[in-house]
Amino acid sequence: MATDFRDGKTFPRRGRQAIGDVLWLARIADKARAAAAGTIHDYIYPCPMDQGVLERWGVTVSEFNAATRTHLSDDALHAWLLAKTTPERIAQANVWLLHEKCANLDRQDAEEGVTV
């Protein structure tokens, strides 16, 4: 079942929360599943950061949406991504997030009540 963000108190997992060595995967999976279920509330999927990560992974939005429908666990989705992309692309996306988008990650954490 997709995460339901409509209460305004439940949020996607943090962008810094890794599944394996992949940052953003937990967050984008939560948002994609919520969007498909109609429970995304005021989040945007795919937002510019989602698109930036997907681009760096070499994955399209439609491919990722299909993967979230067929790979229901974090482990299964992670395995799919590892088969779809390369370690270099994952590292490139992680570096982009942690360096170029660090302020965005910090803002998301603050807005969602995460203390770092």
C-alpha cells in the first residue's frame, strides 16, 4: 500500500536515507507510489529533484513508475535499479544530491521536522 501524505503529518522518507548505496530511492519510491494511489497530497511527483536523479540514473519516469508497480519492496526496487543502471550513475546522482542539492535536502528536512 502506498504511503498516504494527506494528513500533512506523514512524509516521504528523507532524500538522504539510502537503500543500499542509493540516495533518494526511498523518497522517490514513496512519492511515486503515493501519486499512483492518489494520496500524494501537496507533494509533486516527479519534482525537479526526482527528475534530476532519474536522469542521472538513466531511468525515465515511466520506467520508474512501472518498476514501483512490480517491485513492491525496497530490496526488490533496489535490485531492479542496480540491474538497470551502473554504479557510476548511482554515484553521480549521490554526489549531485549531496553537493549541488544539499540546501534542498536541508530545507526538506526542516520542513518535515527532521532534526539532523
